[in-house]
Amino acid sequence: MGCAKTWIRITAIAFLLAPLLICLWAFEIEPARLVVRHQRIELPGWRSDLRIAVMSDLHVGAPHVGLDQLRRIVQRTNAENPAVIVLLGDFVIGGPGGHGGVGNFVEPEQIADELKKLRAPFGVFAVLGNHDWWVDGEHVRRALTSAGIRVLENQAVRMGGDAHGPAFWLGGIGDLWTRHADIPGTLRQVDGDDPVVLITHNPDLFPEVPPRVSLTLAGHTHGGQVNLPLFGRVVTVSERGYGAGEIVEQGRHLFVTTGIGTSIIPVRFGVPPEIVILTVSQAKSR
């Protein structure tokens, strides 16, 4: 009888503590984590391996993403020795109704001053996200550009073709919510048959991407910030259901990173902040 009462007490305490522990993990521990996720994507027509570091939704100034954490992010990324680094928007917090404004606003110049320490042979490229434009997109663009980070908006640049990786085109598309996302205009700048990688903030433009593009990279969704066992992602801002990871539609490839910061509610559960090291390689013949 005494043993049974002990187990009843333990079970009752566990039920009482479980919500507190979950909240502690979701609001304090997991949002402060930083994982480096390695992913390989095989693409038809790709010629040799290319390592791309992918980061999105830094939201510097949000809880757990201060300048110290940003320095750690830069160090961890450089340690992976990527050939090219892409930053997929939403560098700042803030927006209409205070969306994304939980935390302390950090000036774009302070953010750019840390990001300029990123190193990659092909360079560091960025697109801006909806929060950047809601706050002051031109301000964010100037800060990044002054730090040596090239901000692409409906522009394509050719790179590679040397010891660091294959020749390919990198196109940056304007944010779907706040700008003109000109995919055809960007692709008209592409000359020749080298593969094309598009970077953009919002993945919901993916259905408009033609087969000419080998890979589209996006962020924005935060992976829903909460991914519960059995239930899955509680919320996604993608109207087309592009939550996270690799998506293949009609032979076209999309990869969505869950990003690093938080927006609106400073919570992450089952969706740790991530730097993605994407190895793009040639598809094996079957």
C-alpha cells in the first residue's frame, strides 16, 4: 500500500511539473540553442558538390538572439567552410502592430557589423524579408551593403567554376508580401545553361518558379516555431503548407529553413534555431 501511494504521489508531481518543464524548455532553453544541420540535396544537371550555408530570420533583438548570439552564429558558420553564404531575410524585429517586436530593437548597422565577419570564397549574399521592409528596408539594405554583403532584389549573378565549386547563377527575388517578386525578370539576366539557384524570403512563390531553376531557398516560416509530437506543426505562415525542409514538386526543388529567431511569441518547441549547411550534388543516375 505504501509503495502504491508513493507512485501516486510521484505521478501527481510529474503531471504538475510537466507543463512547467515544457514551458521552461519552449521559452528559455530551445530558443537559446543553436544547431548546425547538414543536408544533402541531389539535383539533375548539377556538376559537382557545392556547400551553401543557409540562414534566415535572425530577428536580432528578439529574446535569445542578441549580438553575443549573433557572434556565435557567425563563428559556427565560418567553421563549416561553406563556398557561399546566403541570408534569407528578416534581420530585424518590428512591424505593424508590433509583430516581431518582442525584445529590444537592434540597429541594422550593429547587425551588419557582426555579419561582415562571415567568410566564404564566393561571398555573402542576402535578400530582405517582410519585417525588414516593414521597419525600413532601405536602411537594412544600406547597412548590409556597407558591410560588404550583396543584397539581391530581382537580380542574378554568376559565380563559381573554380576549385571552390561549380559554375552557377544565384538569383535573389524580392519579398512576396512587401515587394515585387520578379522571377521572369531575374531569369532574363541568366546567360547560358549553368544551373540556377534562387534565394527569397517567402517560399510561397515556389509554384511560380520554372523548371529552369535547379533549387529555390527560402525561410520565413520559422517551421511554425512549435512542432508537437503526434500533432505536428501547430502554425505555419505558408499558405501553401511549405513548413520546413526539402519539398519537391513536379521535379522542382525547394528547401525551407526554420531559421534562427522568433516572431510575435518568443517560443520554439521541436524547432531549434538552425544554421543549415546544404551540400548540393549531382543526382545519381538510376
